[in-house]
Amino acid sequence: EAREVYAVVRPELLPVIRFQYQTIEERPMIRMVLHPGAFRPVFSDAATRIGPAGLDLMKDLFAGDTPPFFLPSMLADGRYYGILEDDRLVAAAGTHVLAHDVSVAALGNIYTRPDRRGRGLAAAVTSAVVRDLIEMGIATIVLNVRDDNHPAVRVYERLGFEHYCTYFEVPARR
């Protein structure tokens, strides 16, 4: 019997989780989807591909604010782009999931250093990832964002992403 769970549930199922578990947090999230024909890219020559050799750069970027779901293997198995200033990453975006066989990709770990926000860097690195996914023929491109992260939601909407649904991420215990 599971003592701790990490549930991802639609709002109407939240009472079921609360009945069976003590919720630690209930994070409201938005799932957004991009239909490839709706993509409005923001290109930048500064966005460069990041592979496995860029792991230390990614760790440095996330220092003190590591995303909840980042594995070093994502740099090899997925698609990541970043923007460097003085040999340090100031922004990055990548894929949590890249499944060629079912033509699905989920973007994630989209991050800009706090002192560089508001300059279009997130849009540039996200555009670079999405461009590659579309060129690969990926039909379903999604991302998840906290519902209170309004600046990020606006960036994704400008790129052509649309709201698909709302849900909750719920760490809980018995």
C-alpha cells in the first residue's frame, strides 16, 4: 500500500484524493497544447542546442531553483536549447518527453535567470525547441505551467499555445 503518492488529477477528482490521502500541496496547473499550424515563432541566433556536455551549464542555471523534474538523460534523449552570456546559461528550454513513435512531445524545464527575465529569452529558447519538434514531424506538442505563472502563460500564448485543461499536481500521504 502506497504511503506517499504524487497525483495528477482534474479538479473534479480532487475530493477523491482528499478522501483517501492527506494532501501536502495542491498545485493548480494549466496544460497547454500547440497545434503546429498555430506556431508563431520568435527566433534568435543566440539560442543554441544543449546536449549531454551541457549538464554543468544546466546545473549552474538551475542552482538553488532546480526544477522538480530534470534528469541528465533528458539532454541526450530530448531536445534542449539555451542562451549563453559570458559562457553561462541565462535561459533554457527542453523536453520532458519526446516520443517519436507516438508523435508526442512535452516541453519542460523552461527557465530564465531572474535577472534576465522580461527580455524575450524564454520565447526564443522555447521557439527553438518547438521548431525542431515540428521539423521532426511531432504532431502533439504540450507543456504544463502553474496557473499563477502569468508571465509564462503569456509567452506560451504568444507562441501559439492554447489552454487545453486545468488540473492539480498533488503530493499526498496516507
